[in-house]
Amino acid sequence: MSTTSFRKRIRESINNETLQIALDNNTERRLKGRALAFETIPDWRERRQRAHKIRADVIDHLDEYLAQFIAKSTENGVIVHRAKDAAEAIQIVLEISGVRELAPANAAASRHNPKVLIAKSKSMVSEEIELNHALEKEGIKVVETDLGEYIVQLRHERPSHIITPAAHLRKEQVAQLFHEELGMPYSEDIPTLTATARKILREVFLTANIGISGVNFGVAETGSVCIVSNEGNARMVATIPPVHIALMGMERLVPNLDDLALMLSLLARSATGQKLSAYTQVLNKPLADQQRHIIILDNGRSRVRNSPLKESLYCIRCGACLNVCPVFRELGGHAYIGSDLSIAPYPGPIGSVISPGLLGENYVQLAQASSLCGACKDACPVDIDLPKLLTRVRAGLSPSPTEREAGGEDGAGLSSSTKIFLKIYTRLATHATLFAASQKFAALGSVLLSPFSAWIRLPAFTGWGYSKDFPRFAGKTFRDRWNKNDVILSLSPEQSEGAAKDLSHAKRDSSVTSFPHIVPMLLRESDTDKVEQFIQELGMLGGHVYQTKSPTLEVIELLRSRGINKIHLEPKTLDQSLLKEANIDFTDQPDPALLAGVTKAVCGLADTGSILEADGEGSPLHASLLPEIHIAVLSKSNILSSLSDAMKLSQVRESNAAVFITGPSRTADIEMTLTIGVHGPKEIHVFVDDSISG
């Protein structure tokens, strides 16, 4: 196939008014949220450079970090698998599910259940290997539980965005879909649509044999996997089913928990405009009566690592480059198609590099869908030079075996007409006289053609004319203007030095006036009590915070106001005798029917309003997840400054699992409209205990 079908899809996307409105809404809100979030860390440029160095170090020494990670994970009781390609990864999942026999060494992991139900949270790796399709062919029911993923699954589509799978849809389309597929009365009310999905998917979580998730980061030092989400579904699939499978691209490692804290501070801000996602899980060991598997996937990553596209492996999958890309904003993810008309699993600037890098020549044409404006590089939280990588793909430097090992031609991503044009340009650009003459010819052409620019279309060469008027050429060449400005070059050394000083002062002054909020913010934060900051941050997220010396009495009052007379209670959290006097029953066992769960938070984070819960006696991870209302008791003295401080705690490093909870569960998967209460609790109440010291 030529690039004709690609251009046809581009035209269809540009002319789709509904799609254009949906994409504009998604982009504008993402960019505004990201800008506000980064204002809270004035040192983000330094963090970005540190993150770049960490990712570079990991990729340079990937074999060593993988060996360390696998050894530690195995020591933690996790079953680790290596998959060289999609077929091997799918085979491993089938073996774990019991559909196909495992090798004898892993026979104990087999669960021979003829009716396998898999609850799945968002995983781009699973999209890459087309896991759902393969499992369904074997009679396994797979249900996507992220709201956006659930919507596109019902529509039999691929996700259109790395972070917001249903970014291409409007609420009217979702309403009609739910009416037809789920039988609910037609409603365009987004909370009603979300509540319907919550009700249906809750049963999936509770009855699934297996939970499958992706992995945001693996931690080499501890063997941990970190999974980030907002809705609570990723917590559900990793906590409730008896078997949890984590799919991880082999490059998704960080050396230690300190580096993980740095990456998380950049990931959430870049992806969703949050200081920290609602749920940040650190999974070290399987929970009680649970089996955990990690499947580490290569699938072309080794080839990319040894190619000119190596830097693309630094990506942390935040989707920021998609949001700032002027091309993606016009097209959406479904316009990024391969030569066989298949939609690329990874769209946008980063997808135009890693899709051909991992999956081959079929997607090499995607690199043409870029203006090379550099916005993607500026937005990248780990400073990947995406324009450079895109030009390398255009030059035919994709590492797929069919191209490089077989000695494929350069410029494999270019159309024949574009190759001819570039050869002509090369001839002109390498001869000064010819280049000067061509500039004058172009200037003359602009005078002749500009009256007709609105009708000029050059699709055979660039595709520009599909949505833009042909640009007017400059009236004079740069060479002509340069020669006219010789007077500027005749400044004396003293004048030049003075001009340089003026420019330096201007730059320095502008950098201050561009961010007038930074200086007062720094002064304010340094003097703000951590408790007050914690209260303020959690309050902005829709959480409720109470300072008290009698947490049990305050909790009883809250429960009575809601008519709740039985709770899931973590032991040693409240005065049980007072609960009995108030006729409030309690259990330390998970019960999906209970409306409230009460836990004792390990710590709080002042800068994000988060609390930390760790696995232990009384199933606090279930108590903070299953009920609609989560109540936490937090010692005032256990409020720490930031995530990096909490990463040093033994509960994070040594417990089976820990989770940082930042507000109630939430989603913005339908028209970027924030909706509170998805799969996790709809409310969070934190009682800060002033009476104890730890």
C-alpha cells in the first residue's frame, strides 16, 4: 500500500466535526492541567534532566538491572517470566490461565478452570501484543475495567490515546453505546454513565479468576512493581482475584525507590495534571492466598536498544507529547495507521517512533505525520529528543529485521514523490549557486501563486493542502536580507558588548516576570505547617480532613450521620469498646457489602495530600478499596513532607504491597469531565489525631 490510505484517513479525521471537538476538549484541558501542576515544582527542569540521566543509565545497563530485578522479584515470591515476542507472552498468559499446559517446572501455577474470566486494567503492552483478541479466541472472557478502555472495548475499537482511551468520543456517543450495549435508559449525564459502568464492573472484579495489569515501573533494587491509576480498577485487579499477572516492557525499570519517587513526580503531572495519581501502588510480594506473575516482554526492544532509536526506550508513557502535538490534535490516535490499514498501538510523536521501532516497516510512514516543531521534546518529562528520532525514522533507520538486516533502502517511510523531491533538494542545497537561484525562483513563484493559495493543493508531495492554505513565500531571500543588514555587523566591540549585556539582562528579567508566582510560593511553602498543607491539598482533591483528639468519637458521629452500623475495621485503629457502646458492628475481613472501611494510615504527604496504606493484619488494602467510604486515622506526627520521604519507610520496602491514596477515586475519560467515585471509594475522610505521636 502507498501512503494514499494514510492520507485518506487523515482527511477523514480532519473533516470529522465531532472528532475535532472531542480532540480540542481533551487537548485544552490536559495542557491547562499540566501547566498548573508543574508550577508547584519550580525545579522541574532539574528533575527532568535527572530523570533523563536515570533512564539513559537503565537502558545502557539494562541487562544488569533486569538480572537484579528478576532475582529480587523471585526472592519476593513472584513468578517471573521472560517473553521474547508477542506469541510467547500470549502463550504464558494462556498457560497461567490453565487453558494450555505449563511447563513442568511451573505446573503449580496452572489453574485449570474451563470458565476463565479475566479482569484487566489498562496496559499498552497488552494492546501492543493484541492480547485480548488472542485470549478470546481461546474462549476466555476478558473485560477491560478502565472506563475509557471499557468504552472502546464495547465499540470494538483500539484506544485513541495512551492516557485517555476514549478521547475521540463525545458523551452523546457514549450514552448511545451504553443504551444499546448495556440496556440502560439513554442518558447524557456523565456521573450516571460512570455509575452504570461501576455497577457492572464491580461484579467482574469480585468474580474474576485472574487480574491483568500493566506496569508503570519496575524497581530493580527491591523487585517491586509500581502501578499508577485514578479509577481504582488497577488496585482491584491486583488485589482481589487469586491470580495477578503484570505485563511489563523490559525497559520499564528504575534503579531504586528514590528514583521511582522522582519519576512519579513527573509522570502524574505530565499525564493527567495531578501532583500524584489517586492510587500509586508499590507491589513487592503476593498478597495472602494470591499468586503473582510478572511477564517481562522484549518484542523488539532489544533491537531498538541497539539502534539509532534507542532513546525512545526512555519513554515513561505519560502521553504529554500527544497532547502538545499539533498534528495529533487534528487527527486523533485512530488516524495513525500502518500499510496494512491496522491502527498503530502507539500513536502520536512517540508512537511514530516506537510503533515502527518495535513492530516494523508497516508503521514507518507514521513519522511523516509530524511538523517537527519541537513541542513534543519540550513537553517530554524525560527530555527525549523526539524530532531527532522522527527524522531518523523518516531516513529509514527503523531497526526492524525486514529493513535493516535485509539491507533495506534508506527513506523507507517516504513516498516515491517525496524521495524524488528530496533528491532534487539535495542537489540544490549542496551547490551554492543553484541554491541561491532556487530561492529567487521561489520568491517569484510566491508572487504569481499567492492570489490562488486557497485553491492550491499539493497532496502528492506533502498533504499540506488538505487543511491549510499554501503558505506565501518570503519576498526576499535570507541572503538578500542578510546583505542589506551589513550595518548591524559593523558594530564596534564596545557596542557589541553593550548589546550582549542588554540581552542578558532582558533574558534574566523575563525569566522572573514570566513566573511571578514562584518566589512567593517558595516563601509560603517553607513557612507552612505540614498539617495545614496536608489539609489544604487533600481538600482540593475532594477529601475531608478533621483534626481531633478523639478520633473514635468523631468516626462514630460520621457513621451515625450516614446510617452505617457495620464497618470493615483495621485492628488497633479505633477504640472498639466505644464502637460497641454505639452499636456499631465491625469486622476485619473484606466484605463488598459494607459501605465504610476504617484504616490506620502509615503516613500522610503534605505536598500532595496523600496517605499511605500498607498490607497487614485486617486487610487494610481491601478496607480502603472496596467500600464506598474510606475513613483513615492518621497521626499528626506521621505527616511527611513529600513522596521521597515516604519511600524510605519500611512499610513501602518490606510489606507485601503498599498504596499511596490521593483523594477519592476519579475519572475524566468522558469528555475530560472530572467524575468522583469510579471503582474505588467515592469519599475519603481522614481524621488527623493530635493526641498521639506515632
